[in-house]
Amino acid sequence: MDELDESIGRELEDLGIMTSEPSKNEAKDKTIDAMLNEIRSIEDQSDQFNKSSDDHVVISDELRPFHHLSEGLINRNVGGDEFSLVEIDKTVIESNGSITSSQSSSSPTSSPDNPKKIFLSKKFDSEKGEKKTKKVHKSKWMARILDRFGFILFPLFTIIQVLLRGLGQVVFCNNAISGIFILVGLFVQDPMLASGSLVAVATNSLTATILGIPKDLIKAGLHGYNGVLVGAALATFLVPKWQATTFVGIIFSSIVATCIHIAMVGFLTPYSLPVLTMPFNLSVVIFLFGCLDSNYFHVEFKGRIPDVTEANDIYFNVGETFLAIPRGVGQVYLCDNYIAGLLILFGIFVNSRISGFFAIVGSTLGMLYGYAIGVASSSITSGLWGFNPVLASMAVGGFFFKLNLATGLLAILAGLTSSMLFAMWRNFFSVWGVPSGTFGFCTGAYIFLFMKDNIPFLHAVPLGDITTPEGNLGLKGWRALFPLLALLPTVPTSTKQFPPP
């Protein structure tokens, strides 16, 4: 140890920091001790420090061999006061802050056994120091809250995010803000419907977690959206509403839907196809069929096949026809309130303008198809003919395929096909007094998704790379805000040069 001290002493003497005269060395050592003690006392107040810094520590070439002796000492800004480390050159020791040699405190670094100290040199920038001081004042209360309640808040934020993203994933929105608008729309429609959806999505996600599904998939809501539809359907078709047996049915059916989802993933993965909402259809149909003769679960379904007089009840009202468009979007969540439909549609637009556009297109196509085949106008204006083509048009129109003109036309065809399939499934299940769910959407969408390898202009997006229709196209900035304008064909400009007249 003595040999090391002598070696460092000789190097310091060569730099001009120490001399062979003991009195001068002792004076400088006292100054350095006082400065080091002041820095250590500042560091002890760690809850007042802003540890993030945009400055870079500058180590001069002369001091670089000794930087390990002062590791971790950096500038601090506390309460508006500016402090900086001691800057050392070959001959002068300067202090740029409020550190003085009159203060001292005990510190392992400043013990008499180790009188030789070297500090990292650093230039202090007053402008950056002011900015950092303001940041400390703005964030210190939040830091204290997170420090005391973070163990509660962070899991709570994660749970809320899972629930909201699960609500949004029904309409292909991996967006918590979209989930907020959708949730408000569900409460506008019926608090029981919203409560059942929340219980189901929570059960769905918890079951997936217990079964060991990757957390990233659960956080994205991919193992919650089928539960949303299960809860909404059973909250609508089981009576009485606010009864324990209803929630028991919702929880049990949600667990079954999770198991069906996982099984279908294993079946469809070799084909690179999504599960869609088929687990919801199967679990709800299985449960409702089993409850037709139950004494505890009573199914209330008004979707039976109409008689001739009801089928001929055809009328056209302009106002009701326009309101059928947002109602068709809302019926995805079993909402026939046009305000709820508008909130859900706005949530879709928040996530993707392309998806919002095709949601409107799909709802319009379903309404027109219902009028074309002459079904009862009451079922059209309530939006029942809109929700299947809404999902089918959104799925084909930019979500699972990169959007181009041909894909857009195919999305329209998918909407019409799902409308036709909805008519078939509706009449089939109505015989038994059970709703058809989204069988029309699933069967129609699978027809076009299976075509992905046989049609040259269909550019399927790998399931793991899907974000939004805009993200699939790589649109950013104003192009993502106005994607339809960005997709318009541009007029080619001629590069041919004409000779001057």
C-alpha cells in the first residue's frame, strides 16, 4: 500500500498537483477533502437528485489513469443550487459551484489513510443545469408517488391495459384508447352488457395466464377479445340480467372459449391463419343450446324466423337508414344504440382510419343486402345486417392483407359474402332459438383468407407482423392520418426535354 501511495504521489508531483513540500501538500489535501465531503453529503440526499443527465463526463488525458479512484462522482443540481465537481488541471484546483473548503464530514474516501484524491473533471453548463433543475421539480412528486405506491400502480396499469386492448381487439384495434371509447359505448348501451364484457375479458385473460400463454399475447388483448363477445352475448340473451347464475355462465363460457382459442391456434398455425371470433361462436352456441331446457338459465332470443306478414313489413325511412350504419358497427358488440355505435366507430378511427372507413363500408353493404333480399326493415334499421360485413370488410381491407385497389374491391366482395352467409346462419340457428353470432363473418373471412396463396395481388401480412392497415403499408406522419389520400395513384410527370423555340 505504501508503494502504491508513493507511486501515485510521484505521478501527482509530475503533474504539478503535489510538490515535495509537506505544508503545501497538506493544504491542498484539506481543500480536496472538504470538496469531496461536500459532494458525498449531496449524494446522500439521493431522493432530491435527478440522476439523468444529458452532459457527458470529460476525463482529461492526464487524469485518465486515475479515473477509477473517483468512480460514480457526477454533477448534481439540487433545489436550484448548482454544484459541480472539482476541475483539475496541471497546476490549479478550481471549484465552479458553491463548494467551499470550510465544510467537512467523515467519509471513507477522505480518511487520513488515503490523502491523495483525484476527481473527474467536468464542464458545468448553466443552461442545461437550469433545465435539469426544472425537470427535478416537475417529476419529484411523481417519483415519490411511484416509489411509495408503484407496487400497486404498475400491476393495476397492466390489468387495465389488458382489459382495454381486449375490448379493442374485437374490431382489430390493439389500442387502449380505442378500448376506452368502446367501453363507454357499452355502458351507454347497457351497464349489464358492459359489466358482463369486463368480467369475461378478465376471465379470458386470467385463464390464458394460468395456462402459460406468452405474456405479450395476453397484454395485446389477443386472449381477451373472444371473452368480450361471450360476456356481451350472455348478458344480452340470458334473463334475468343481474343474477349470479348469469355471471357464472359468463365465467364458465369464457374459460371454455380460451381453451377453444388455444386449440384453434395449434390447428391454424400451419396455415398461417388467424383464429378470428370462432371460439366465441362455439362456446356461446354450446352453452345456449345446453340451456334451452334449464331451470336456472333462461334464454331470451327474439331472432326467430319471421312469418310472412313480418317479412313483408318493408319500409324505407331516410333517417333510420342512415342511423343503421353506426348501429351496424355497434352490433359487433350487440349494441343497437346509435350513440354507442358512433363511440365504437370513433374508437376504430383512433386506431386506424382505413379500418374505420371499411367499417362504414361493411355496415352499408349489409344494410343494402338486407333491403335487396326483402327482409323486415326493422331488422335492417337495428343494425343486425351490418355487423358481420363490418368485420369481414375490415379483415380483408388492409388488416390481414396489404391494401391496394384490388384488395379494396375484394373487401367489398367479402362484405357481401358475409351478408349472404349471415342470412343462411341466422335462419339455421333461429329454428332452435339460438343466435348465429359471428358465424357469417368467420366463414366469409376464411373463404378469402384461404385464397392468399392463389391470387397474385393478395399480399398477406405475416400474423406476427400485423399492426394496423397503415402500419402494414409503412405509412407514417400525414400519410398515416390520411391514408386514403396517400394511396391515390399519382400522375406521372414527363421527364422528356423539349428544345427551346
